[in-house]
Amino acid sequence: MSYDLEVYGKVALPLQGLGAITKDGLALESDTDDQSVSRVVHRPSGEYCFTVEGPFDVADGDPDELPKDLGSDLHYRYLIVVEGSERPHIEHALTSATRLASAVDGMAVDLQADSGATSTHATERKNPDEPERYLHVRWYRRFDEDSGSLAAQYVESAESLLPAALPVAFGLSEPLREKFTRVGLEGFDRLYRDECARRRLVFKGNRPLISGFIDAWSDEFIAELHFVQLVFAASELSRPQFKGALEDFFVDLAQRSKSFFAFAEVSYSQFSPSQALPQWGEWPGLPQSPPWLSWFSTDYAELVRPHLTAGELRSFPGGLLYRSSLSPSSISASWSEPGSWVPVDFVPEQNDPENHRQSTASARTMPAALRSANRAVNVR
């Protein structure tokens, strides 16, 4: 269960370098995928504390969801989420919310204390003491002449195999103004082709789909990876029908998009999957721990197949599906467990004490096609 706070302010300050939320031994750990989201961790251990999102424009939100006493001069909103219910983290979040409110000349709102507000992250579970789990799904591909078709490929696959993955609202940033019921596949595809050469297409759905995005399709920048990310409520995996449909969708989109790697894993964090962040846009390597599901392109499959003996392997045109021996709801297991995952040569080094997701050297073993020829990108 999460503990949620909102901060409303007169001014919009970027999260990066915001001193108000980095006191008391805390540090911002930016997710380079999204500059409007940052994890706050304890320094120097790197232990997760809470997540901050924003700033968002209040005028673009739903007036019915705003605090009743919100002043007309408070134009910007931040959201602070403590994933879980550990009291020390909540205390840090409450203190940071107060300091952030002071920095933006505004007010902090405790959504748990305000009877008129509801949390968009907290959900009812059979065991309220168990932290909510999130299912992260990602597909990675190289840029090519079909990159602009990725949004259409996504919708076509979801419509045929997993309607629960279809977007409800979408756009380039919050608030998401476009409605899928109004414009359908054609409008979703058109916005991506026309506006997302350099910006990602962001969307939200109906539960169990919480959020997703499709990365920018242009290869003009130094980044050499093109990917799709989805976040579901992991509790839905208890339904065999959803789990089976998700697997079919997972493989189908990997084939349609010519993904060289894809994974589905469960995490306690809504915002940070375990996959390492690249340094300069290169492919860093495989995750440190075995995901529940993994997809490997044909050339990747040739390298990993001899090592994956603990789970289930299925060959498909264009690639290989590996289903871990772990249950779908398991968080992780050590890659060093024999047969459960690949040897250390397949995973990147992650030795940055300030950001534990950051790769500091890319994996030594990967398909040659994924090894960048750009010396500025290839970090070994």
C-alpha cells in the first residue's frame, strides 16, 4: 500500500537539483527515461525512500480532484509517493513535502488525512500490510525504417490479444488530453508518427494497466535503443486468463516489433524496473536477475540458450521465449543460481554509488549487432 502526498505551488521548479527534498541524508536518483520522475534514496546506502513526480499544471487537471481550499494562485502540482508503509520513509516524505511546499511558495496535502481526497496509487488488497507489486513489461529494439510504426504495432497486438493493454488517454505529457475511444488506432498512430520523432508517447489505461509509453522513433540522437514500457498491477497475474493473454501479447509484440530483448518482471516499485540504465544510449546488457518472462532475438538466443536450463524455453519465428522457474509474482532471484539466469558476462557492471540502476560498463557478451560502433556510446 502506498502513502501519497501532494504539493501545490506558485512556481514550477524542476526536480533535478531541488535542494528542498535532498536534506537529511537523502539524494535524488533521476530516471533518465523521464525527467519528471525521480526516486529519493537514502545516502549512501541507496535504499529507496519515496518517489517524486512533477511539476504538473494544475489548470490541466480535473477540478473535482483538487483540494477544496486550494488558492487560485497555486498553479503547479507535485506528487510524492511512498511505495509501502514503512514509517521512517513516510516521515522523510512528510518532511520533504513541507520543505518542497516552502520552496514553491505553496501548500502540502496529505491525501490520507484529507477525507475529501483519494489516492490514485493506493488500492485495496486482501492483505493491507503487503506492499503493492507492479508488473513491468519492456520490449527493446533497434532503430530501423519501421520505427515510426511501433505505436500502430502496439495497438494492433493489444486489440487482438490483450485488450486490457489498450490506452484510455494518451499524449506527449501530463495531462493526457487525447482519448483513445474518440480517435482509435488511427489517431494514436498519427500522433506518434507526427509528434514523437523526439518525444515519447505517454498513455494510461484502465486497471490493471497503470501506465505506459512508447519511446521516440528518431535515431538522430546518441541513443541507440527504441523501446516500449508498460506497468500493470501485478495482482492481475493471479487470474490465469490474464496471465495467458499477457504471455501471448508479450511474444506477439516482440515479433511484430523485431525486438532483440523483452522482459516481464514484478517489482515493489511502480517507477523503476531492475533493468540497468544505459550511459550514453548503448545497450547495457541483460538484467542482473531472471525476469519472469524473457524474449531473445535469434542471435541473442544462440548465446543464452546453453545457460538457461532451470526454466522453460519455447522457440518462435524470430526468437526464443524463456519462462523462469520462478512464480510470476516473485520479485527476483540471483543470476548466479545455476541455470536460473545467464553468467555475469551477459550483464552490465553497476558500480555507481549515487545511482544503483546506472550501468558503469556494458556487458562483455552480447550479439555483435548490439555493440555500438560509436566510441562515444560504447562503454565497456
